Amino acid sequence: MNGGANVLFLAFVNPSLMPALPPAMAHIGKNHASGQKVIASIGGQAYSAKAGADMWPWLQSKDAAEAMAVEVAKWPQQYGMDGVDLDIEDGIGGLPTTGPMVMAFVAKLRSIAPGMIITQPVYGYPGVKEENYVVNTGFAKNSTASVDSIGIMTYSGTGSLGYVRNYADPSSQYSGFPITSAVPSNKILVGASGGASGSTIQALAEAVKSKNLGGIMVWYSSVNDKATGKPGNQYGGGSMDSSNKATTADWAQALATMQGADELSILV
């Protein structure tokens, strides 16, 4: 990871246990490579599916959301985190109160910790209503609750490139399209599989550079178990785990190709 990515998203933070972070995340946050950013990803598919107050207590009111933002603003000093990724998916992302409470959290965090990075992953087609709310509000003109970037969660080949227009140019879509605020192209990260071939990785990197996109978001990598030398956590048998690749050279080459793209990121 240290040789092939300049941003690490650490997945996933259990929202019911916040503001504490797992010791492993804190270890990575405090020991990452110089010049590398580390972002804690909150939620994800499994935690989002548990949409009740027990799992998401700080999204139940504006006061609770703002109080949590005050605590999360301490994460850079406490845990070495450079920012947060708000992975609100199906479940909690379907409740109409979620978007406004997420944005109350974002606005408060932005006001007291303006240097922290705030990101929002999205589906290729904008199918999660409150996820769309965050995009539309966070990228609205003159927004005081701004979001820094979005990452397209499509990981098959170069398919994520086909969804960029949904966010970069929503006005070209049909009437009533869910996205109403255009996201600048350099704020859009395209998705890639951790197990992608070298040619796919390079094709994505070249597209990022030519289209002025923000970078590549990779699902996923894994920390290695010190005792066994094997990946410590895997999904779906590890087919999309970049830890299975013999080298990070393809990713390092992608960074060199992009030359100035904002982020090449690996979700851990």
C-alpha cells in the first residue's frame, strides 16, 4: 500500500462505536508513509443496512450530528486521520432524515476543522436518495457544507468511466434526474478492482489524466496479518483484493501516469 497509493481509505468504521476508532486504524493513521493521506470510511454496505438508531445514534438529530462532528474533528490529533469518508448506502441511505443530518455533521466539521478531507462514495447510477442529497447539497454553489470529492463504486474493468457524466454533467440527463448539482471533474474518482490487470489500471490512469478526473478509487486492499503474512480480512474470497497481486508496481505506475491527479486511493 505504501508504494502504490497516495491515499488510504480505512474501511469500515462502526458508526455505533464512534467517536472511537479501532486500534488497527489508529496504528495505520499514526504510521503511514510520509506524504500519504489516511481517511476513515464510516459505514459501508453492512453497517448502512442496519438503519436503526442503535447503529446510527448520531444521525437522529441535528444536535447529535453536530456533537459527533466536534469529536471527529479531534481525529487528526488522536488517530492521525486526514479526513472522513461518508459511506451511506442502502438502508440508512433510504431514510429521509439521513441526508440533512449528514450535512449538519459536514457543516459543523467543516466549520471547526476546515482542513479535514470529506468524501462521499456513490453508485454508478445515483440510486441511494440520501447519498444523492449529500452530493446535491455538498456541491451546490456557495455551499457552506462542502464535500471534497466523490468516488464511483463501480469496479469492473474500466466501467466506472461510463458513469462520470451522471455526476459531472447531470443537466444533460433526463428531466427529474436525481443529481442536480454538477460535480467538478477533478472531484470525481473512478472505481477500479484491486485485482485489475495492469492494462486496465493504465487505461484508467490515462483517462484520469486526459479527462481531468480526481483519481482512482480501488476496492480493495487488505492489511497483512503479521503472524501469517496473509491478508487479514477479505471479501468474496479475495478476488478483488489487491493484496493478492505480487507487486504494487502497476499502481505506482498509474500514479506516475496521472501526474497531478488529486488521488489514487486504496480502500482497506
